[in-house]
Amino acid sequence: MGASVLAAGLAVLIVKLASDGSSHPVTLRKTHTSGLPGKSDNGTKLLQLSTIKSYGKVDPLAKQSLRTFIVSAVARKNLGASFSVAAPKMRRGYTLAKWKKGTLPVLVYHPYKFDKTAIFRLFYGTSTDLLIDVRLFSAPKAETRPLTVRVGLRRFGSGAGRRWLVNYVQPANTQGNVAYSGN
């Protein structure tokens, strides 16, 4: 029980850090998903605080920023593309030229056919902040194990000028009972 409380507290801390410490009103909804197969208690508790309940409901602009960041920054290909979807917090201390050199504050992993093999799971979501777990797979002949990364995105601007920027990327601890869906 204590481990669950600690994990839920850490998840809230991650969300706060990913959002640069600002707070936004959160609509609390009472849902009863803890008994569903494949849901961890920690993920379920944080998802209950979400106003967005599934990856399928995530803004397409956020999905595009997520994709761009992973296939460029994480895979270290076409790094200039990832600079444009990195939040100011991620770019702090970097110029575009320095970013393109590839010594980034981001892990390196070479996903195999990202658009066909990656699996997504919403960990937390509101209209301004998202935490998404992305399961990445390497080439079949590579001896690299699959990797799950937790990506935080933050919405900047509004209306036609709104855009989603990546402000957090770390390997996710997915030990335990975690379900992924391709939706």
C-alpha cells in the first residue's frame, strides 16, 4: 500500500516537473478502472485525475510532435526537426547548431519502423499537459531490447497558433502490470 502511495506521489511530481511547475485546474472524475486487467494501480490513479482518458483522444498535433521528437531526437536523425518541437525547458542552453551536433539531454534509441511498431499508452492527460508511454522496438536482428519511454508534452499558445512541445523524456519504469494499446 505504501509503495502505491509513493508511486502515485512520484507520478504527480513528474507531471508537475514536466509542466515547469505551473499548476492548471484539473477536473476530477470518479472512475472505477482499478479492477480492469492490465492496469497498474499507479497508472490508474493518475489516469483518474486526467480529463483525457485514452491515447486515441489525444490532440493529433500532440501526436505529431511526439512522433517528430522520437524519430529525430531519440533516433538521432534529422535533429533540426526535433528542435522545433522541443519545449524551451528542453532547449535551455542549446542553439540549433549545438542541438544538431547530437549531444542532447535525451536518451538514444533507434526505433524500428516507428509508425508500424510503436505502442502508445496515455499515462496522464489534460488539455494542456500530457504524459505518454511509448514502447519502442529495435530492428528484429538487433540485440537491443524494447524500450518504453515516458514523454511529457505541454501545449503552448491557443487557437490557430497552438502547438504541443516535448518537455520531458525519460525511460519509463513499466515493471508490473501495464497494458498498451495501439489506439
